[in-house]
Amino acid sequence: MKNNPHNVDSAGSRLARMVERLKETDHRITPQRLAILQVLATSDGHPSAEDIYRQLVDHYPTMSPATVYKTLNLLKSQGEVLELEFSDLANRYDGRKPYPHPHVICTACGAVVDPAFQGLEEITARVVAETGFQIHTHRLDFFGICPSCRQQSVSTAKPEKG
Amino acid sequence: MKNNPHNVDSAGSRLARMVERLKETDHRITPQRLAILQVLATSDGHPSAEDIYRQLVDHYPTMSPATVYKTLNLLKSQGEVLELEFSDLANRYDGRKPYPHPHVICTACGAVVDPAFQGLEEITARVVAETGFQIHTHRLDFFGICPSCRQQSVSTAKPEKG
DNA sequence: CTGTTGTGGATAATTGTTATCCGTAAATAT
DNA sequence: ATATTTACGGATAACAATTATCCACAACAG
């Protein structure tokens, strides 16, 4: 199990792994960093940098957005967090499954969820064969409306005249 | 053929389609707009807004980046151009295949190419069944190094000592 | 011809993120 | 312990792609 990168690790093992990785590379485990790691290891909602900051600033009054960004970039460079980039809204971060996997994104409320479906390996191989690219990573996003937002739009919609 | 949205139309028919669409919706076909449409209909390299602007400013000295953005957003709202968003670099636009399709992106030179591979329909259906989302669109990107950049990095790399 | 609307272009504003700078805390050596 | 070096955190400024604002002007309607 430990050697299967495509299983979701428990929050505890993810945290331990990230801490270990920082230690190995001679980075200090400061209170601020540890707090950010904990949020990443326990969040399944793909938080933004601002989400992380707001979640921590009450308990760590000196926490700064810059520190959150710095830590996220550090983890990113070590492959310990997956960054989902968006041009029109804040990037989201996944510290629990820091490897490429599909996402389903609600364009109404911004929720990001992981479908169980895996396996773009075969498709990736086809693309490699066809284009000659050396593929390093990929990204597969589905955009739509989540069940909760769908429910709300139904209940707030104008009646259909009947 | 005309009814198959997943075929690449000729540049001419794409241009005609976009012009027709603007007319239908009571938009004027100004020289600036027509020029932008022509670039979009003939480019297969997924240009950025700045690419389009630079390509036109010599022939249309009054062309402004703002006009390019406005026209792109107008076409986007009509579903006549596909926007590929990037958070760390400029967005790219595809006016020839304005429907979701995979892209292969070179992280060295920024080239964006379309692989022949199609068909995320089955996967999309699976995601809908599992998540309950109402899926409107999707995006599938592969990131890597294109053959040309790979060649360059080989020829400029230090010899391996042997 | 006159009033109304739509458009283009210059410019300012926006926003998430990054760079810069400096005081300070931590690690190491002495 | 003390001195020295390094990394770090936090405040602030800078950045860049895109959008909003504003106004002059062209096209169109009456």
C-alpha cells in the first residue's frame, strides 16, 4: 500500500510524509509551516491559499499570506502538493493526492471534488505515441453544477407559468 | 459533415460562421472585428490575445489590446471560440475547434497542439453517474516537452562523461 | 438632420501571486 | 554560553494578464 502512489493516504501519514520530506531536504519545521501542512493534510476540499490563511490566522495571529504562498511553492517543488491553476479565480491545492487525477468543479459555488475514476494511463500512452511529446503530467477537469447548487437553482427559479 | 461539430471546419467556413453569428445577434462587423476573426479562423497554433494583437497592429495601427479582449469575450459568449486558461501565462484561444478537446502543451516553448484522439464521452458519462454533477464542459491537457525542444535540450546538454 | 446606440481605443483599476527587504529566530561553531 | 551564519516570517511593493471605465466617433433610425 505504501508503494502505491494512487491510494489516498490517511491525513496522518500525509502529514508525516510531508514533514519527513522537509527534514530530508534541510528545511525547518516551523510552527507556521506545520500548521499549513496540517491544513493540507486534513482538507479534502481543495483549499485556496486564502482559505488556508483564513483558517489559520485566528490561531496564528502573525500568519501572513506570503508565508502560505511560500510554503505551498516549497511543497509544490517537492511534489507534495498538487496545484490546480485557474486564471480567473484563486488556485486550489490538494495535499492529500499530490499526483494528477481528475477533478469535478462546480462553476456556481467553486466546489472541487475527486471522482473515483482513475486511469488516463492508456490515453496518455496514445498521446505520447502520436505527438512525440515527452509527457510529464496532465490535467483533467470537468466543469458543471453540483447537486447542491442544482437544487438551489430549482427552488429559486421562477415558476413555469403553470 | 456540416452537422458534425467534431470535425475541423475549413478556415473559410469558420470565418463565415463567426460572421453570420455576429450578424444574427445584431453585432456590427467592423474592420477590427473582422481582422480578429480572420486570425482566429486561420491560426492552428492557439494564439494568445497578445499574439493576435501583435499580428494585426502593423496592418491596423489603431488596433488596441482592449479590442482584442472584447472581441474574444464576445465570441466566447457565443461559443465560437474556446478559451484555454492558464494562471501563470496568457490564455490561449482556439477559433477553429471551439468545443472541448484535448491539448498537448509544451512547457518549454508554450506550443499547444491538438492530438487526434477524441472521445471523453464515456468517461464524462461515468463522472456524471458518480458525482451527480450536471457537466457542461471539460478540459484535458497533457503537459510535456515537444520533440523540437527535446532535440534542443539534447544538443545543448553536457556530455555524460563517457 | 438629429438623436440614439454601439464600438474602439486610451487609460485606470483589479486581483492573485511573486519579489524585495529587513528584523529575528534557529542552527552551528568556537 | 557566545559569536556567527543561515534560514525564515512578515510587511510591503511590484507584477502581469485581464477587465472596467470613460469618451470621442461612426453607424443607424426616425
